[in-house]
Amino acid sequence: MAFRKAFQVACGIAGTAAVVVAAAATTQRRGEGRVEAAAVSWSPSSPLEQRTAAVWDSNWDKREPISLMKPNKKNKDDTEDFTAQLENYKVKATRHIFLIRHSQYNLSASTDKERSLTSLGREQAELTGQRLASLGLNYDVLIHSSMTRAKETATIISKYLPGLEMMSCDLLREGAPIEPVPPVSHWKPEAMYHEDGARIEAAFRRYIHRADLKQENDSYEIIVCHANVIRYFVCRALQFPPEGWLRMCLNNGSITWLTIRPNGRVALRTLGDTGFMPPDKLSR
């Protein structure tokens, strides 16, 4: 028995040491530079404060109650009055955001107008529309990228959600949000990330945030756009490194469901769900 216990302890120490050595040795080459990963000293028995990889920014969308108050009202000297005022700036509703990737389209076309949905793509959009309708939710709006494939996908989905308001937005167009890590084999000029990234970040700030103060009831919103945009949105909303956006794969017509609560907490309920499609209808 004593031997077994000593063996288990030794294995535990060796395992932890292996993690530390492996993490410390991890490096990444990029261009002429060299980035070395910091040594990781985490083990299952480490205190919680040592295991926290990053601190959650509760004011990530700049909608914490104190951020919404006018400067002349931020008088903390009168604690009772300040607390009462703060209550008036607390969000009441939860936002549910459904991020839909467009369906399959004609990849061989040279212009956006010609990149219309294929016959399979139209079938996928029908299935996605049916799935959204089957959830029995009272959707508030359907926003779509102004690119042809997203617009056509949204139009087909809207058949299953009669009366739902539709809006087009240029900010949601496909692009390269930020240089991915690890880097991709095909080269893109830095200017593309510089320009597309600013636009896609602007789209994130416009659409991904907690509810407005005037919103009394929970909302259900649909955004039909593109894989790169959705992947970037997910990383940003969960406060994961945005450079990791390319590590996720999304099928055509897939559903990604984000929930943003009044306190700013974000939950990813589904990522790229296409379980409602038959296997022969799937594509990427």
C-alpha cells in the first residue's frame, strides 16, 4: 500500500513537471520574430487564483451600469443615493443572437452578384428556416450581410418566419478579421486584415452586446452572415484570443446561438449546429 501511494505521488509530480517543461518549450516562429510561451505551473491542486488564465472583463461592451451613468451622477460619497441611482441603469432583458452561416454558393463565380446559392444551398436554407421556426421563438429581427449568398439565404429563411423584419448591413460582409494564429499557408497582405478587421470589429460592437436599458423583454435576433465573421464574433464574445478564429469550422447553413445576459455574462449555446440536416445535405 505504501509503495502504491509513493508511486502515485511520484507520477503526479512527474506529470506536472512534464506539463511545465512542455509549455515552457512551446515556441512559435512568425516572420523574423520568435515568441516564447510562458511556463505554465498549473496543476489540479493549484489554488483557484493561480489557475485563472484570464480575468473576465465584466464591462466588455461598455454597458455596465456605472458606465451608463452621466459623469455628474457618479457621486459615490452618498452611498445610499449612488446605489439607488445605479439600480436605474441595470439592464433587465436577455438577448439571444442566432448567427447563421449562409448556404452553399457558386464558388467558381468571379463577382459577388454571380455567387448565388446552388441548388443544394437553397435546400440548406430551407432546412435552416424550418429549424428556426420549429424552436417556437418570437424572433424580433432578421439582419443579413449585403453579399448575395447571405441575402438569398436570409430570404429563404424568412419564408418560415412570416412578418419578421429584414435588414441588410454592409458591416457583416465576409472578410479577414485578424491574422490567425497559427498562421495559414496562403498569404494575405496586412492591409486586408487592417481594413476588414476594423469593419468586422465595428459589426461586433454594433450587434454583440447586452440589451439596451429600454428593453423590457428577452429578444431573439437572427443574423445571417459568413464563417469568418461568426468565428470572430464567438471569440470576442467569449473573450477568447480573437487570433484563434480560424481554429473553428462551420458548415453552410449552420446555427450558432449566443446568449447575452443582463449582467454581461455570455453563453455559447450552440456552435455551428447542423444536426437538423441529413448527412447528404452538409457542406462547408
